[in-house]
Amino acid sequence: MDRLGGIKTYLLTSIALVLLALVALWLDTGGLPFQSARDFEECVEQVEAKAQPKTERAVSLTDCNARFAGRRKPGGGYTYYDFMQDRKFDIAGPNPTAEERKQIDRAYMGFLDAQQREAVSAELANRQNERLRASLESARQQVAAPITLKPANSFSPPLPVKRPIDRSKSTPCDDGSLSCSWAKLSAVVKNAFASSPKTNP
């Protein structure tokens, strides 16, 4: 029982010391800067105006960020950035009202529905592409090399290649055939025209 009483005393003393330190800090700094600020930008201005060490300044800026969700717009009014949708919403004050919060939530539900529809659509398209690839692959496998048909018991030797006859060279004709006489006559006429002098018109 003594041990339990000692622990309670220790806890109460620790809590009292922490509260005393907070009160001293409160009195030293003159209160937290964002308590009197109307919006985020004013809170940041108040933090910047006080000379504080970097760590305390960072804590104060984090407090400003936690207290005010909206940011001032240049033309007046405020805007709220929803990082889940990567989208900005216009709001009336430095924080969204309950109705504005409902509107943001409804927009988020629509955003999730659209993403889900896109995911289902992409999955269906992938399945359809896989089916198409499979059917094309099976069609390619069914197409075989062309078959050539040959008679079973027929063998034909290759035909001899006929070479063209060169008629430009004269061949000696010993017999008195008509073809030899005709070749001789055409050669004589050809030579006669070739040796005659050319006249200019």
C-alpha cells in the first residue's frame, strides 16, 4: 500500500510541475500567438513578429496550421485544400463550416466513385486485351505451312534448257539448203549497205 501511495504522490508532483512550467511559459510569452489571430495568415504574422528560437517557431507555426484549415484568397474569402482529392474548395471563413464540410465529404465520395469506375473499366479493358491476344495466338498456331500436292508414282526428268541461237555470226554453209542460201544473201545485202557512202540530205 505504501508503494501505491508513493506512485500517486510522484504522479501528482510531476503533473503539478508540468502545469507550473506551462503557466510560466504562458506568462513569459504573453499567451500563444494564434489565440488572438483571426485566420492562418494573421497567426503566421504574429509568430514571425516574435523573436523565438527555431524549434519554438516551428511549433507555433504547426499550431497555426492545426487551428486554421483555410487560406486567404487574394480577392477575399477563403479556400480549403483537400489533399485527398488534390482539389481546392471555396469556404466562407478560415475554417469550413459543418455544411461546407458535408459538401467536401460528398465531393470526396464522388471522387472515390469515379476512381473505382476507372479501375473497373481499366480491369475490363485489360481482360478484353488478354482474350484478344489469346485468340490471335491460337489463330496463328492453327495456320500451318502450305501443303504441296505431287502425284504419287510419277517422276519427270528435268527438261533440257534451250539456248538461244546467235544469228549475228555467220555460220559456214556447205550444203545447198534454202536456209543457207537465204543467210548468204542477207549477209551480202547487209555488207553492201554498210559499205556504201552516206549522203547528207
